Amino acid sequence: MHDLMVYVTNNPSIQDFFANLVAGEITLITGIFWLLFAGFISMIAGAVGGILLAGKDLGYELAGILGSLLGPAGVLPVATIGLVVLKFV
């Protein structure tokens, strides 16, 4: 664990990434990070929404699986457009 902390604190690429992330600057790497973060959150929210909406009809497991698969379908394109607009406006 100590070696990982030394590597992170001494690597300029990782320092630049965290500096851009904290400052709110959108670069290619921070944009990919935000898309992955949005996809992960939308999978969780889609699974919960699928279970709440169709859990009794389809079964809770199938509703959660379908929700987690279809949740990012609406979020990722909008997040991509939002990041592009924030970058260039």
C-alpha cells in the first residue's frame, strides 16, 4: 500500500489528472472518467428502478438485470453531449 501511495504522489500524469479533476477542467482523460462514473451510477439507478417498477411482474432479478442494462442507454449519450457542450462553450 505504501508503494502505491509513493507511486501516485510521484507520478506527474496522475497528479495532472487529479488537478484537472479537482479544478473542473474537462480533458480527454477526465471526460472518460466522468463517462465511466455516469455509466456506473446509471447502472445502479436502472437496476433499482427496474426492481421497483417491474419486480413483481418479471421477477426481481430479471427486472434488475434489464434495468442495469438499459439504464446507461439514456444516460451515456446525454452525458457525452453535456461534456462536449461544457468543454467548448
